[in-house]
Amino acid sequence: MPAYSIKWSYDGEKGPEHWGQICSDFEIAQSGKKQSPIDICIKDIKPLEGKPLETNYSRIPYLVKRVENSVHLFPQETNQTLVFQNETYRLVAFHAHIPSEHLLDAAVYPIEWHFVHENARGEKLVLGAFMDVGTNVSIDMTDIRRVFPEVFKDFSIERELSLDITDFLPEEKAYFTYEGSLTTPPTVEGIRWVVMKNRQTMGHVAHRALEKVIGGTNRPVQPLNGRSIQFYE
């Protein structure tokens, strides 16, 4: 994602309700009809036919650094892909929001990871994955919870981690999909969202550590405006 020199925030005069008024590039945050995130209401979903989601991730190095109001991780190899409805998308970056931005039948989750992908035409697909917090931990966040506070202190600080983002995703690949936008300025539309139904579980210590860095980074849900939400089971 390109980092804008124009400042925006998650509260106050440059918070989400004012994003569309900060500058002309951000105006779609106010005027757009296909904005994200949304509340995914089960009663509204329609079945999706086709092939299951295919993920092709492995353990590779990621560059970790602060971008705007959060911490982003950038793959240092170009071979991390997913296939959605016969279209291949390459992972370009990922980050998290605390609490979740998307809701599922009005339920808020402790954290939501966004894995940003692009296809050969430059079209974006964001894979969203909620996580629970508990004692039955399914992912080791030791390195991430150590590095996030370090890089967030200063835009010039960078770290490298070895990760397999398969670990962030549930084994069962049931998902919701709809057309939306980025959830941070400039909130451009035309983004394909794929939001996993099921969740992995992270530990309380890791969640508290990340919350100190990226807590309160959730844009409020946006009107659906008649959009279709599909579900692949």
C-alpha cells in the first residue's frame, strides 16, 4: 500500500468520520457506495459456486516496518499466492487491526489480519482472517509481539522475520466474499474481499502486546448499499 504524506487518524478531527473531508484523494470515504468494512449478516448471504480457495504459502522472510498508523509486513519473495475463482493473486503485504474491522452477525473479534494480494492486472484481493484470544493457542506469536513495538517507535526502524502465513489461517477454508474498498485512506473501491469464517487462536500475552501498538485501528462498519455477500462452504 502506498503511504500517504497526508495525515489521518483513528480519532479526533482526522478520524474515520472525517476522512472524506481531509483532501480530494480521500473523498470517496464519504461518497463511495462500496466501502469497507461491513457487518456480514448471515441472513443476507448467498451461496457461491466454484472451486475452493487455494492457498500457496510457505515460510519466507518478511520485512517488518511502520506504515502510517500501523505495522506492515512485506514478503521478501514473490512466490506467496492464492487462487480465487481461477484467478491467481500474489501476496504483497499484510497487517492487522485491533479489534476486528469486519463484524460477523454484529460480533466483534479481538483481531483481524488483512493479507493484501494483487493479480497480474494490478487488481487487489484482501484476505481477511479473524482470530480468537484464549488458552488453546494455535499460533506462536512470540516474534511478532517482540518486533511490533520495536518498529512502531520510529519509521526508520526495520526488522526481518521468518513466517508462514498458513499458520494465521484456519484449516477449513469456508469464506465470505464481497466487493468493497480498502479500510484506510484513500479507501479506494474495487477491492475483492475474502473473509474467512473460521479462526485460529492467539494467546492473551501476544494480544495485549499487539493491542498496545495497534489497538483502536478499526474503521467503523459501512453501509452495504445493496451489495451481494456470497459464502463458499
